[in-house]
Amino acid sequence: MTSEIDVSKFEKKMIIRQIEEKDFKEIIEMQKICFPKMEPWEIVHLESHVHIFPEGQICVEYDGKIIGSSSSLIINFDEYDDQHTWDEITDNGYITNHDSEGYNLYGIEVMVHPDYRRMKIGRRLYEARKDIARQLNLKSIIIGGRIPNYYQHSKEMTPREYVEQVTMHNIYDPVLTFQVLNGFSLKRINRNYLDDDKASLKYATLMEWNNIDYQPTTPKRSFKTSFPVRITSIQYEMKKIDSFDDFAIQCEYYTDVAASYSSDFVVFPEIFTLQLLSFLPEKSPSLAIRRLTEFTEDYIELFTNLSVKYNVNIIGGSHFVEEEGKIYNIAYLFRRDGTIEKQYKLHITPNERKFWGITGGDEVKVFDTDCGKIAIQICYDIEFPELGRIAVDKGANIIFTPFCTDDRQGYLRVRYCSQARAIENQVYTVLSGTVGNLPDVENMDIQYAQSGIFSPSDFTFARDGIVGECNPNIETVVVGDVDLEILRRHRRAGSVNQLRDRRHDIYEISYKQ
């Protein structure tokens, strides 16, 4: 009598699922195999994909190995130029232009490991995309398809003639033939679509699959004529106080002022909590900073309560915090829903290192808020152009810079760099600095500031790129409106376009996180 056959030893599971962080390295290695002559994804691209639109990032796992993947985003296709490029449609691979209220799913990549082709892996990925379109009630799926066999026929055929022959099945093209068999129809042919696609001679076929189950509803998106965000930047006076309560009263006063103007953000300066040292007897700078860190929980509790009470997002300047025996200069974001984020200062000045022993952080963060994505770059950090570019590549529309400078030269370094970041990255920047003096606090003798709000320099923005600025060296505030919809349009159709016109073929920023 034979025993029952154990079928489990023959099983090899094939799973179609969303891409996870643990898959990144395997996907990049597979991409190098699938497209050996093209630039592969970087980790930061895949991190951005799964953070922004996880449902659109799909992989096929077979017996524990990733053998196929696809990436996509949602857009309103009517907003893009007929002859758009892959970089434009993907925001240079980061998909930060993904629009959850859009009407079209745009596929930006499909790949299948060569060892597993003819197992209908590509078809499974395309069906997964169609399921996404149906579930999200999207009008269609659009793809910019490569024509990788065109180089073999380019001498005797134009791209249009080649595409016609493929669609009539007289010529086989591994991508276009597959797309036609999967129900996609040709819309047009785009030139210069993907710079490193030499086999297609940079041409791409724009293909569309229409979702016959699409149900028109009340418009998913009312196109905005504007998206104003109001910002109050505090030019904060450093003066002697007698207790933490005095500090809290001053901070609440300014938060109340910002709220009275219906501000979305209120911004305090860098290390303005050093004012607390004016009532502590410690004279040694290094020991005084250790004493200051004892107020960290009181500081966080104060600004958390203020942000909720006054319904305003607070950039809480920055504060020295002790973590595992090290002192960091940290800027906190206190959202008006009560949640908290933090950005470590990355570049430490010689003065901070010498007198206070400050340690630098190691990550450029971009934060989601109810007014879009923002970044915080503390004082000296704004003087390093790579950080601004990385933040904007991650989706930031506003860069806030709390600062503390003792003389005009130091202030101008911060200001000029802040305005440069606004222009070169097509982004709004905001400065908030300290004035006054603290005679009893070592290494905080004098202050110089002229806080302000800055924009790119073009016709659609304020003259001179200055939304608003304080008078220098007095305690006051500046209130200004920035418009994220105008910024979005400017990035698409400004007099110049620094983001779009970057020469990725000759230089790039490599972010190691």
C-alpha cells in the first residue's frame, strides 16, 4: 500500500503583491539584468514610490525570489504636454507629482527577469495594473512604451512606419507587440522620451488602455486657481527672562499673533531656547547646554499644546537636545493635529562645535503637512546647495530656515543662500532669526537678523523674489502668502525651468541615505 504523496514538496508559490522596502536591492539588481545599458533605479527612487503611491508599485514573487515588477503613478494626463518625456511624467523618477485625485494611471516601468520569461509574468503585472484602475475608478492606463527593436530597422523605416508594421504583426517588437496583445491602442509617438534608451533611439509609443468600467462621478478634482499658504515668521528678541513661564508667555503671544492672521505656519528662530539660560547661573557654555537640554520635554509639551490650541503648524525654531550622551541641534515640526516631527541640523558650525560640542545629524527629511510637503534646513544647512536639491527632489514646496547669526556678514550668507535655493530649486524659502542680546549667556553676545519669505524669481511671483521681510534688528513678525498652485505651474511653464533643465547626462547628486 503506497503512502499519500506529499504534494507540498512540489509547490512553488507565485505571489503578486505590493513592493516593500526589503525588495529594493533585489529589484535594482533585476533591473540591471533586464536593462543593462540603462540607468537603474536608486534606493531613493523606490523609497519615494512606495511612500507616495504604494498601491501602484507591484512585484511578482516566485518561490521567494522577485522575478518581475511594475511601477506607476496617477496623473491628470491633460495637464501634460503632448511630447512629454519620461523625466517630466515621473518628476525625474521620484513620482512626487503623483495626484491621488487624477484620472489616469501612468505606467512608468515593467520588467521581467530573463530567466522567467514566457511564464506570462508581464501579463500578470498588466492585469494587476488594470485591477488598480478598476478599483480606483480611473479612466485609463497610459504608458510610454519603448520600441527596443527599432534600431534594427531605423535605416529603412521612420518610427511611424516601424510602429505600423509592428501593429500589423509584420515585425515583432518585444514591448510594442506585447502591449498591443494586452489591449493597448496607439495614441502617438513621442520623441526624446527616455534619454538612455538607445535601442529605441529615444522614441516611445504612447499607448492607452481604456477602463470600460469607469463610472463618471462628481468631478474628482476641482482645478484650483490658487492654493494659498499663509506664513508668519517671527523675528524673536533674545532678552533676559526669569523663568520658563516667561518664555512660554512670549511664545504663546507670537503664536496667538500668527493665528489671528489665520496663518498656516508660524516659524521661530534657531536655538532661541538659549533665552532660558538667562535665568540659570551656569557660565561654562558646554555645561550650560547640558542644563538647557533639561527643558526639552517642557519645550515639546509647550509647542504641542500651542499648535493644537491655536490651530497652526509650528516650526519650533531649534533646540539643543541630548540623545545617548550627544548634543544635537534639532528643529521640531509641531503639526496642528498634534503630531510631531524633527529635523537634525546636519552641518555644524565651528562655533557650535568649539563651545557646545554639537553633533550633526545624517538625514534630509521632507514632511507631509496639510499644506503640502515641507523641509526644514537649520541656518548653516541652507548654505549647502545639495540639501535644497535633495529636499525638492523629495517633494518639498517650502524650505523653512530657522537661523541665528551674530553679525551682518553671517546673516547675509544665510539670506543670499536662501534666495539662491528658492531660484535654483523653484521653491519657497522662509527665514526666521533672533535679535537682541543675552549679556549673561556665554557665546550669545549679539544678534543680527532680517527675517523674510522668498520666492523664485519670475513674472508670476513677487518683485525681487521677496514675498515679505522684516525691518532688520527689531522684534517683529512678517506675514506673507505663498501660492503652491502658482509654484506648480511655474515648475511646468516658467520663463526658465531649473529643475527640468538639469543636465543629468553630465552631473547628478548622489544621496547616500
